[in-house]
Amino acid sequence: MNFLNYLFPHYVQHVLLVATHQCNSRCLMCNIWQEHNFSQEMSLDEIKNVFAQDRFSRMETISFSGGEAMTRPDLVEIIKYFLETKKRLKNILVATNGLAPDLILEKLQQIFAYIKENKLKTQVWVQISCDGVNEVVDEIRGVPGAFQKINSLINELNKLKSEQCNLHVKVVFLTLPANVEQLEKITDYAKNKNIGCQISHLYLSREYYKNDENDKRLNLSGDQVNRIIEFLKGKKKQSIPDYYYNSLVRNMYLGENRKDDCLFLSPRGVFVEANGEVSFCMHSQGLSLGNLKENPTKDFWHGQEYRKKRKLVVKECCQNCKNSCGFNLTNFPKNFLRVLWQNLKNRNKKF
């Protein structure tokens, strides 16, 4: 059935849900934290009403983002709802800035208690934004003691991992002019902590992140881009998905267009904003497909309007996308060979 849904998508299998725009950081590359009106965000009952529709009955993965997802008071209740009603749910991912370690640990313990009580095998992935290993993190996140808080959280999560084999932890390092020299340090740090590490890349979006290409603090110089490329070239021991992603990003820095089959470019994957707006991804909100809060039963994923907007998204957003959120493991072998071929072609190419 999954194979048929891959060929002829009908059911949504993967959802990226923005839990809230509330945020407890003051990041220099993102201005979501400046928002103050959250009255339009979906309530727990509205979320239940939206995801009770048949189209979401075969969900396999749900990711929670923000703002800071963990600041949402009823996040545990929302996760319990998905665990209870989506029998095919295999993975839950929560993206966090790690700046409220006690709150994060408390909520994770509640989630694992529910999973254990109901004898579920759902995997829980905690993705922590960490842009260095010292005070540079405090500078980037705009919060004194940010790295100390993140480090404390990681230490406690490692203790929790010894009790919960279905807990997976990784840090995501966002490359910025302020932290390019921290690339080796963050990967060494992750290795020493026995957690995953992903190098990610800043995306400018006035709709979502409310940042601007004219902000000089965000623009990498040519030398800094070359530094990142050389670092990615030198990564030897890593998982195949990491190799795929890093190679993809490097190829795009070298002038290649994105060629992988993005998960969110088919009805199998969908991005849902906190207020119910449906988009292909967080970078294409200017081409919203509609609002599930206002019309939960409507099929936004087929028809002429869907096809028209999909073409615009591919043209305007996808080619320069350097994000891993659309990484499609379902179509992994073909994409991996394609990226490997691009690597061979580009091995002597200069940026």
C-alpha cells in the first residue's frame, strides 16, 4: 500500500506542523520571536478536528517546529493524540533551541511514559539547534548562557537515552558568518557526546523567518563559502544520509541546481502552519494552498490550483533550497547515485 501511495499519492504520510510561533530566543538570523499575537494558532481541539480527516489516517512521521515548539503548554497532549489515533506513526521529531532544558526534559519524560504504558514502538527524535561550542552560541541565539543550557540538556538526554532506546538526539549547526570557524568544533563535540550532527544552511524568508537578504550579519563571503565546501569535502566518517545531504548542499554551492525528489512536492508530505495554513514547505508560504482550520475536509493536494502552484514553487523555491527537511528517504537510492555522479563531475570545479 505504501508503494501504491508513493506512485499515486492519496494519503499524507509525513507532516511538518508548526506547533507555535512563540519563542524564548532572540536569534540574529530569525525574527519570529518579535511576534506577539498568537490568537489565530490552532487549539488542541482544532488540531484534532483537522487531523481526524481520512487523508491523515496513515501518517508515518510528524515533525514539530516553531518558534520554540516546547513552549506550547499542550504539546504533550497533542503528541499523545497522534500516538493514540495514528496507528502507523513511526517517528515523532521535535525541533528545539534547547534553551529550556528542564521544561524539555519534563515533557519528554511524559511522552516516553505514555509510549511505555501503551507498549508503542514509536521513535522520538530531538533536534537541537546548536551553532557552536562556546559563547558564540549566546551571541547568535541572543540569550546569555545559551550554550551552557544546551550542553546541560544534551547531558541529561544522554542519560535518558540509556533508559529509552527509541530516543535519538542530534544537533543542527546553522552556518553563519559568526560561526564558520566552529565547524570542526561542533562535529567533534557531537562525536564526543555520541549524538548526531547536521550542518544546515541559512534560508532567507520574509514570510516565515522574517529575515532579510540585506542583513549583512547573514551574508557569507566567498572565502567563507569555500571554507564550508572544503569542510564538507573532508567529512569521511558519516552516515549515508548525511553524506547525501552534505554532497547535495556542496553541489548547489558549486552552481548545481537541486535535483532530489523533495518529500513536500507531493501529497505524501505537507507543511501545516500553526494557524492551519497549508503550504508545500515553510519557504513557499507566499503560495499557500488554503487553510485546514477553516476548511478541514477540503482536499488541497489535487486539482488545477495545486498543479499551478507546484510549478511556481519548483521554479521559485526549490532550485536554490539547501534545506534537509525535504530529504526523501523513500527515493533515496536513485537520488544518492545522482548526487554521487554530480560529485564526480564537480570534483575539480572551483567555487
